[in-house]
Amino acid sequence: MSSKKQTLQALGFICVLVAFISFLLIRSGAEESPKGISLDRLAAIKQEIARYVETNGKAPNSLSELPLPEAELQDHYGEPFIYQVSEDSITVLSYGSDKEPGGRFFDKDFSVVVEIPRQN
């Protein structure tokens, strides 16, 4: 077989492989990842907490005070988000798949923080 023919066959194979990988990437992007759902929920919670603080001048006592459906207050594992209030911020987090603080990879925690403005 000539080297030109081998080169064309190799290029053809690479094109087919690239097309297949592109198809898989596009297809997987069409469905939102479970963690993506939790991150979207955290973004909505953060927005509602900021609105609550702006309106009421204080942090909500719990996430249930926010105008969000109960299902939106859970991570993609079905666990309620953890709500922590300090003097200057509010943290909402999920402990990940292991449901324990810390972790790596799928067990990694993820969170959002809302700063509480100081009252003058």
C-alpha cells in the first residue's frame, strides 16, 4: 500500500473519531449534570438570600423562609442544603456524595457565600 493511501486512511479515521467524540460531547451537554442542578439551586438560593437580607436587614432564620419550593432546597443527592450564618456572611453548602465535610472528587463539598452588609 502506498504511503499516500495510508495517510489518507489515517486522516479518514481521525475525522471519523473526531466526529464521534464531538457527537458524544454535544449529546452529554444536552442533559444537565446532577451536580449542575445543585449548583443552579445554590445560585437561586444565593439570589433569594441576598434579596431577603436587602429587604429585611437580616439573614433568614432558615432556608425555608425563602420563596423557593422545598425540592429546590436540596442538593442532587436529595439532602437538604446546610445553612450556616456567621456575623458577616451566610454559607449554604452540600457535603457531596459522602455527606461528610471535606472530600475529594465526587465527595467534594460545594457551596455559596452571601456577604451580610454591616449595619451603620
